Amino acid sequence: MAEAVRIDGKAAAAELRASVGGCVADLKARHGVTPGLAVVLVGDDPASQVYVRNKGKATHEAGMASFEFRLSAGATQAEVLAQVAALNADAAVDGVLVQLPLPGHIDETAIIDATDPEKDVDGLHVANIGRLVTGRPALVPCTPSGCMVLIRKHVPDLVGKRAIVVGRSHLVGKPIAQLLLAAHCTVTIAHSRTRDLAGECRRADILIAAVGKPEMIRGDWIKPGATVIDVGINRVPGEGGKSKLVGDVAFDEAVSVAGAITPVPGGVGPMTIASLLRNTLIAACRRRGLADPDV
Ligand code: GUN
């Protein structure tokens, strides 16, 4: 059988970012509005620093205002809450994102609860999760909405398709299951206690891997021709003492079985920031009573 189509997340993300940029220019010209995104980083985790820098750069490139706030690793919960409250009250800020994970002494749920749901561009506030589940206009978590963009490109008709989501995190597994359900897929959510996981996966036309276990999903777990979306980003030892990134799917095996598959890196990863920009634009429009942008 022919090798799977490699789903190009970099190209899809560039397309989405350009489309957001066009809408931002339009919003400025017609309404004098510049959407603003505020990112809060607590502590000095190197990976989070890279993410935050990349978010700031992408925000500027889309024509939006970017605000960055850095708090020390020793910042108290009250200090982080005060920062979030100030951003909730700041009219120039449409989106508030507190980079996760937070240092262990800070209660992440309390920080998410304190974020104004209308500015919750991570889509993690219970109000947004409730809206998503009940089919109301929500701010949807970024990685899942990016996955849906990739899926729709390769599977134009989702109605009745069997989808399996391996992983049940709040950030990815649960929201993507809701998005697939809303798109009329028949959805299975699998996890560490699922019996016969390989058999469950083999029935799926669309497989979403979001477990954070390097190459756990093997080639012979995949239905021939299925669309495989690999959300995993795992650093493992590579050749010559260097480390390398692998997904949750054994790519070299899966590529000869699947119909289409996202590589790691260059698949789902780039979509997250593009979706964040889209959410910021949507929040900016909704907060002013304007129609949702066409992105
Ligand atoms: N850390 C890793 N991914 C994310 C994300 O999507 N949002 C936030 N806030 N932190 C993250």
C-alpha cells in the first residue's frame, strides 16, 4: 500500500495565521480595534520560556498587541491572582493566558477559575467547557481546535466516522472528543484503563493520540487508510547522545498503514499558537458585540 499522506501542520498553521492577520487588519481599519493578548509566565522553566517567546512573536506578526508578564518562581498564589485580576480589568487585553504548568505551590484550578471566561483564550474555564459541551459559542482549547482544522482538511465529511481519542486530559482529550462529537463522529475516549486498546484503535477511521507516551501506538493498531493525529511531543534519547522528539504514535510503522498522518515535529504543534491567535481575535470581536470573524 502507498505511504500515508503527511499532514503538513506548518503550512496549515501559516495559512491560519495569515487568515487571522487579514481579519485583524480589517478589524483595525473598520473599527479601530487592535486585539491584545497577555501571557503570564511564572518561574523560569526553559520550555515554557520558549513557548512564551514564540507566542509573543506570532502575536506581533498577526498585527495584535502582545503583553508579557513574568513572575518569579517564588511568586505567591495571591500575586498570580492579582496579575490575572489586573488583566481581566484591562480594556486593551482581549486574551489572558497563564502558561502551564505552574510551580507546584500554585493551585492551577484557582488561577483558571479567576480568569474572565470572555478572555479565557485557553478555553479552560468551566464556563467555556460548559459552552463547548452544550453547543454554545465558546472559546475552545487551542490544540484541539488546531487538530480539527487538520482533520477537516483530510476528512471533509466527518458525519458518522468512527473516531477514537486516546487520552482524557482537560487540555486535549476531553475537548477534542466534544469537537468530534459536534461534527457527528461516533467517538470513543480511551485511556490507561481501557481494555483491548489496540482493538479499539483498529476500529477507528480517525485516531487522535494524546497520551504523552512515546510511540505507544503501534502500526498494527491502526485501521488501514485511517487519519492519524499525533498530539504527543516526547523527548527521547536519539543517536550520538542527542535527544529527539517523537510522538505518541510509532510513526515509521504507522506511515505504511494510515491514509494520512501528522509528523512530530511539524504536525499538530504549530497549530496551537495559530489557534491561540484565532481565539484572541474571536474574543476581541465578541467582547465588542461584533460578529465572529470568518477564520
Ligand atoms: N502549556 C502547554 N500547552 C499549553 C497551553 O495550551 N496553554 C497553556 N496555558 N499552557 C500550556
